[in-house]
Amino acid sequence: GENVEQHPSTLSVQEGDSAVIKCTYSDSASNYFPWYKQELGKGPQLIIDIRSNVGEKKDQRIAVTLNKTAKHFSLHITETQPEDSAVYFCAATRSNDYKLSFGAGTTVTVRA
Amino acid sequence: DGGITQSPKYLFRKEGQNVTLSCEQNLNHDAMYWYRQDPGQGLRLIYYSQIVNDFQKGDIAEGYSVSREKKESFPLTVTSAQKNPTAFYLCASSRTGGYTFGSGTRLTVV
């Protein structure tokens, strides 16, 4: 089955700086890669996703890049704000499979 | 509005009791999932169901049971066989690909 590794496990950044979280996956057939943000005491929320037919996708301050050859994808948050502090999870799956494989999560802290 | 609802938000269980966590969705999603999350930890899959009247064990199914009698509902029972049930439980649903998560149930053994 799919194995997703996520790094780093914790990340502290100064407000206004950028944050980058990296994930690798093992199944070359995986072609859908979502990212979730989980605030304290709440369920994870989808913030951005990418499919294997594109290399990069942007939504305001958030971007995701995908390198299919190296089997890794990354989340980039620019101009970080205190409300970006949360746990972020990456995930991967095949398009014909319902079940996502999740990374272990990254706790992001934005220092004011 | 479409969404996924978990209840209750907080649940307290005495030793030896079975408790049932509710999960309902009106998104017309085929698949539903239960995850367990311990403090500072990731998401561990308990059970999942891709179709009504069918479900599969995840990575940590021991001490848990589920049913899927309706497309909209996927209740999770934490049995007395689960020795360490205190955790945050998350339900999710999907059609294909991305999940929609509920807001979670925090279960505490007292």
C-alpha cells in the first residue's frame, strides 16, 4: 500500500516569513494529493489539492508543488500570519481508490 | 448546507461500558471513515466503508465495531474490549479523492 512521509514534524516561523512542508510517497500510481489544516479541537479542513497532471497550484498565499519523478510534493505558505498556526497533513491516493494515506502531520507555529 | 455531523462533541465513558459515536452526512458520499487521533499524533484509521452494508477494518480496528445500514450514517461503537479509548475521534466521507471531515468527538474514560 501507499506510504506517505511528512517533514518536518514541527515548524516555527516568524510572522511574515514563509513555511514549507515536504511529503514523499511510495506508490507511483498515486495521482491525487490533498493538504489538510487542523486547528486545535477541530476536524481537518481541505486547504488545497493537486492532481498528477499539473506541477504546481496556487491559492492566494498557499501553493503546492508536485514532482512525480521524485515522488514528492510540498506545501508552501507565504507571508505567514498567526492564524496559519495549526497542524497540517499531507495525503495521497489513486484516483480509483477512495482511501487516503496520510502523513504524520506538521505542527506549524507562527511567532508574532 | 451539505456537511458531515458528529455527535456528541464530548462523551464520557465508564470502565466496561460500550459507547456509540454518531456520524451522519448529507453529501451523498459513497465512502465513510473513522479515525482516531491521540494528543500530538496523526490520524489512525479504525474502519471504513465504501458502500452500504459493507465495511473493512483499518489499522487499529480491535475493540471497535461499526455498521453501515444507510448511506448517510456510519456509527462507531467503542466496546469494553478497547483498553485505551480516551482519544479524539474523527469521521470523514468522500466520493473519490478528498475527504470531508466532521468536527470530532472527544471521548474520555472516567
